[in-house]
Amino acid sequence: MTSRDKERRTDRRLPIKVPLLVLNLSEEDWKEEVMTEDVSAQGLLCHLSHIVSLGERLNLKARLHNGSAIELMGRVAHIVPVSKNQNRVGVEVVGDSKQWEQFFLSWAVDERD
């Protein structure tokens, strides 16, 4: 097990449902609305019906109840087939993970109110 694997496994995951728009801006150019299964400071887990590859870059767009929004880049870090048309996909936030962490924590606070 690499140090990155250990870090990933100890990263606290929170069962927060955050609606996201996931976009693939490669030649296939698709987008899909999803709900996160869980989130962490480094990324998220969601279900996608589109086929993705490990390492693939995705654009993530999310909006809070108050209308504020963020747009981040993610990298596919984990894929587990769930059914013929569905995969559980772990996405690592690339770049400003602090912005992502602040966003999902704000979402959790909004959900409690």
C-alpha cells in the first residue's frame, strides 16, 4: 500500500448529498447531473451512467441553496461497476481542494437548518 493509498483511506468521508453537474469536455462532450454519495476534503463519490477512465479529468459544477456556485476540476481516482449502466466513481478534486471543502461544509450546514 502506498502512502497515497493510506492517506486516501484515512481521509474522513461524510455522507453528504450534494447535487453536482459533471462535465466531460473531451471529444465525447457529455454532462450528467448527479448527487454525491459522500464527500471528503479531497473529493467525492457519486454514481455516473457515462463511461469514465481512471485519471480522466472532469469538470464539476455545484450550487448552494443561496445561489453561490463553484466550478472545480476533478480526476477519476476510483471506479466500481454497480450495474450495466451505472458506476460508483471516486473523484479527487484537483487544484483548490480548500474551496471544495468549504463548499461541502457549507452545504452540510444549510441542510441542518
